[in-house]
Amino acid sequence: MNDDLLLYSMSTFRDLIIPVLEVAKARRIVEVGAEYGAFTHDLCAYAQRQGGQLITIDPEPQPAALQFAATLSNAPHFRFIKATSLEALPQLDEIDAYLLDGDHNYYTVRNELELIWQRRASRPFLVFAHDVGWPCSRRDMYYAEERIPAEYRHPSSREGVVLDNPGMVPWGFRICSVARQEGGPKNGVLTAIEDFLAGHPDLQLDVVPAVFGLGVIYSKDATWYSQAAALLAPYANNPLLARLERNRLKLYLRVLEDAYHRSATPAAAATGISEQNLAALAPEQLRLRAKELGQRGAWAEASEHYRALTKTAPHALDGWLGRWECCTRQGHDTLADLVLDEALELHPEWLETLKDMAAAQTRNLSN
């Protein structure tokens, strides 16, 4: 995810997480999920100060994270493992703390916690888990559904999700593929944590209800327990933070809803284009006219032609990419994301192709 309107990264909690690591005297730390490496830099600097090591695990990191890892390939305080968490965690020993921000579904998180418990030896338990709040608290998200055993996979979709609706909507918040239904057994990150904790009464869970929720799971018998609890107390289960988070999400969802309805409504008044006239054109006519309009810089009109093309020929990849480019050229980044999401809903097999083409187009637009 990359959206300037929305705080979403675990790095937002750096001013809380780093002090807890310090009181726990954590030296060897595992980070699951690097994405762009926003938090990796801070954690790596912390590990170096402590004379320890940060181990980052991510099967598909973004180029920025890979570039950072390459610059530290020989550094003793950093190690990068390109694998899934469930593949990498069994290889690691003598770890003091874990940050989990990878695949946000019940199967993955529950097994991550079980592996961490099995390999902790005599060390106190310290895990920071992101996305314990809405929307992933009670709803699975799948980056790669094929990695999840069938018996743990819920029926899923790339449609949107909204607050107070256990189902799905055509606009809403879109985060890869998610379970069609919220709630129920073995569904969601918080559900996985609660089921794990049911067998471990010696562990405590504190939830910071902001920026999609941070869960901190730690040993009640740790020598540093009181210090960590004191650091977390002002934020844990704070009702004011919970209200602010809900308000933040409602406002963002309103932005997405407005964008969806603008996208779904033809810009006839602004462009003088009749939806009926466009519907009467053959796909090749729409394609040629859209290209001509784009060459003249008439992006709003071109967008309407590409939109008609995706209705008439929904299996034509160039129509979807044309709509995406028109939105991007006009600075409508949220609409551009919605176009790609709509295309992937119809053609999930286009994922890698669309990512590569959009990345190439973005480079061209910036030149």
C-alpha cells in the first residue's frame, strides 16, 4: 500500500516500539514484512547501537527495501531473508523480539506465534503484531492465497470492505484478496492472537487502537515487564485513540466512496460526450479515438472512451491500462487505484502484468 492520505505503516509506532525494545534489552530482532523498508532503517540503526542484529524477512520486498538490503549485505548487524515467515522462522534461534507485519490472516499469524513460542528457549516472549484492528482483526487477508492450506482459506474477493458491514461492497477499502465475510472462527489477525493466548495465560496482550492496531504480546514474568507495561499503559486499549481511529477510517472510506461514484458517473457535462454514443462505437473505434484524445492531452475525454472500452471489451488489457493512465495524468491517484482493483477483480491473472506495466508507465510519466 502507498497512499499519502492514509497512515498505514508499522513505522508509525517507532516512538513506542523502540523504547519497549530498549527496556527489554532486545539485541537480536526479527522483522517480518519489510515492504518499502520504512521501519527497517530505524530497526537496523537500533540493532547496530545495541551491538545486535536485525533479521528482516520478506518474500516479495519492494525495490527500495531490496536496495537497502544490498547496501548492508556484508554488515554484521543486518541480515535479509527472501522467504515467507513460515519458511524462515524455523531457521532462527536466540531472538529477543519479533515484529510481525506480513501476511495478515489467521493461518499465518497463528503459526508465526507458535513457531516463535517453540524456539524462544528460556527467553521472555516479546512480539509486536500490526493490523490487529479493522479491517484485518476479524477478516483474513491473503497476499498469496496458494500459500494457505485450503482448510484455512475463506472464500475471498478483491472487492472493498467498509466499517460495520461484514460483507463486501464494490468500492470500499481494498487490500489484496480478503475473506468475503468478516468474523467467525479462524478468521483474522486478532482472532489468531486470541486463540494462541488461550493456551498461554503467562502472556499479556496490550492493543494500541490506532493506525490499524498494534498488538504487543509479552511475558508477565519478564524482569522488564513492569517497565514495558508502564510505557504501553497510556496507549493500550485507549478509548480516545479508538474513537480517533474510527473517525480517521470513516473519513478515508468517504473519500473512496466519493471517488468510486465519480468514476462510475460519465463526465458528460464536462466533456460533452454521450454515454449512449460511446456505447454505439465498436471497440476498435473507441481504442483509436481514446489514443487520439490522449495524444492531444484531452485526458478526461480519453478516459471516457477507455471506460466505454472496458465495458464493451472487459477482457482487453489496453482498455484498463488506458483508464489507469488517464486517471494518473489528471492526478486522480485514488481513482487510478480503483481502476486497477476493478481490473484485477475480473482478471486476477493480470496481477504481475499490471504491476509491471503500471510501474513502467509511472517511470515514463515522471520523465
